[in-house]
Amino acid sequence: MNRPSTSERVPVTPRGQRTRQKLLKAAEAVFGDKGYERASIADLTRKASVALGTFYVYFPDKQSIFVEVVDELGARLRRLIAESTVACTTRLEVEREGLRAFFQFVRQHPNLYRVVRQAEFVDADCYRRYYDRFAKGYVRGLTLAMEAGEVRRMDPEALAYCLMGIGDFLGMRWVLWEEDMGLERVLDTAMTLLTHGLPPDATAAAPNKSNEKPTSDYMKDMK
């Protein structure tokens, strides 16, 4: 289902732009706190300290502002990571500083996870767009690194989603669930994995069959 466009409602005056941003900031907080279904437009305008009618100057309905919040969060996150990695000279440096920037963003936007995950049920296109846009830039960077010989050649999109998944779960565990100021050790672990992989040393290219557990034993360990 195509949503009403908000492009014609983007204000041109500084005051209008500030009001629109206040609404978006309020929406991020309210959707994160109450959830999309329970949140009302009155909740949003109350949080933003603007009149109820002001909302409709900028957005046609609740779903439109929700989609705008998700799109803007994604754009701001990508911009922060780009700015944080611009001085990096190697792909591994990009990965480390990109993770650090992501942790910083999650700390500043604790409702990021709740809002984005609601998008799967509120607007599936918006939900997919959030990850597609992030992955597109990631794929470009990884492809360049592969061409430069910094990264082993493999499917760059599959690799991008693997790395995005690592960042997503690390941020959830060590920033969102229980903020840990000693995140350097988390970064160290992630970078050791990216640099050396899972084998115990660089020569362990193939599994040791004598020490390999049966598949059933691994499944038991996962329970």
C-alpha cells in the first residue's frame, strides 16, 4: 500500500523545520515507549508541545510520521557511521569504528530497536528499506575492499548482512539491555573474529575430525 507523500509538507521556514523535527523526535520517543498501536497523534503532539492541529500541517496520518521516523533514523545512522569512518585507511579500521559509531547511536537513541522492529508490522516496505539502504552502502565498501585485496573474495551482500547482524546483536546486548562502558573488549572480540575467524589458529583451515562433535551434540549445546 502506497503511503501519502509528505514531501509537499516539508516546511521551508526555519521555524517550520524546527516544529517538524520536534514532532519527529517526539514520535521516536512515543512509538518506542507506548508502541505504534497504543500511541495516538494526541500523544505525539503532547510530547512535542504543539497543538493537535499542527500535526496535520506536516503529516497526513500516524503511519506517515512513523515511516518518516524510521527513514530518518536510518539516514542519521548511516551518516554518523560515514563521518566516523572517513579517516580510516583499512577495511578493518572501518569495521571497528563503524561498530563504535553504531554503539554510540544506540546509546543516543535507545528506542531505535523498538521502533525499527515495529516497522515490520506497520509498513513492511519501510522495514525492508531500512536494512536495504544500510546494506547497499556496506556492499559498496566491501566490494572495494575485495578489489583492493583487503578482504577475501566472497558474496559481498551475504557478507554485509553477516556483519550487520553482528553489530545488531552486540548493540542490543551491551548497549540496549545493559549498558557497558567497557565496550573496547566487545570491539576487540568482534575484530578478532573478523581478522582471524573461528579456527583456533591461522593453520586450522579444516576441522580436526578427531575432535569434532557429532551434530547431535552441537544441537544439545544450543538448547
